[in-house]
Amino acid sequence: DGGITQSPKYLFRKEGQNVTLSCEQNLNHDAMYWYRQDPGQGLRLIYYSQIVNDFQKGDIAEGYSVSREKKESFPLTVTSAQKNPTAFYLCASSTGQGQDTQYFGPGTRLTVL
Amino acid sequence: GQNIDQPTEMTATEGAIVQINCTYQTSGFNGLFWYQQHAGEAPTFLSYNVLDGLEEKGRFSSFLSRSKGYSYLLLKELQMKDSASYLCAVRDHGVSGATNKLIFGTGTLLAVQP
């Protein structure tokens, strides 16, 4: 089955701890993205990667880090520097060409206590 | 600057037709997407417009006017399962033309009543 997976669905962490959210895709997509969704706000872009071993900051990158060592994987680390990390995190991928529709994973709801 | 506006909430009746509007301002328009998102779930792709006019896909249609910075999503024969948020997203190729980022509106929460 082709698709995008994110794990876990729910994650709880103590304040001051770093946490890594996983995102894997088997769609052979070149581009991958991380968004954050908060109530009453649109999806906001954290980081994106158009090709392996390369990534760029989105609109709200502060307090986050990513890596893209494999085409299939784009993990996001929420560091202790992120002031308000509790949110719904969505990973997406696309071909990077043509219509370039982004397809989303199921999301991870992170709660920092 | 970049800005996308859509109504916060709408209510409609099962079996009826509803139109969800989206207006946008971007510097480098390169396509408009509509997504459906049920509570607590991922957005799912509904439609894409890059040229002016109407795109029809079953019960869902989407319209674009680039000169007016305007799009709408039309849902016909509404069903209870259509109760969800509908997200308008514009792709902007940016000042340099080197990137294609999606800018999302805040979404329109549609409630379908019996």
C-alpha cells in the first residue's frame, strides 16, 4: 500500500525535552514538508525538502530541526527552544513537479506538559 | 504580501448545495487547491485550478478567476459526511520563482444538518 505514515498518533512530553516525530513515504516523492496546525489558524510551514540531503526553512522554523538523509524519510525534531510546541503536526509529500499536489500523512498530536 | 480569506463557518442542509468562497492576494500565483479535513484527521485533496474556469469532479466543483483573486468550492447533494473543514490553499512561486510553497487559509467549518 502506498502512502505517508506518521508515528505516533499521540505524543506526550515534558517541558524542556526534545522530541522527534517520524514521517515516512513510499510514494517515491522527491519533496516533503512539515506543517503545524493550531486551532483557528491555517497550516503553517515549518520546513520543507525538495530533494535528498537538502532542506529549507519555512515560515516558522525557529525551535525545530529536520534531516533528509533518505528519500523516504523526513523526521522533525521539536527542540526545547520551541516556545509553544503543543500542536497538531502534519507531514506531506509531493512529486515536486507539474501539478505537484501535496498529500498528507495522518498527523501527530504533540502535547507538552 | 500574501493573504487568503475564507468564511470561518457555514451551515447547510442535507441534500442542498453550498458554495464556499476563497479570496486571495499573492505575488506569484501558481495554482489553487481545495482540501477537505475532518476533525483530528489529515487534509485530503479535493481539487486543483490553475486556469480560469470550472473544474467538476462528481458532487464537487471548483471555480477560479485569477483576475479577481477568487475561487469557490461548490458541493452538491450534501451528505452528513460532508461535515468537515474545507481548506483553500494557494501555491506561490515566490519573488525569485525558485520555490513553490502552499499558503493555506484558516479553513471553513461546514456543518451539514438533517
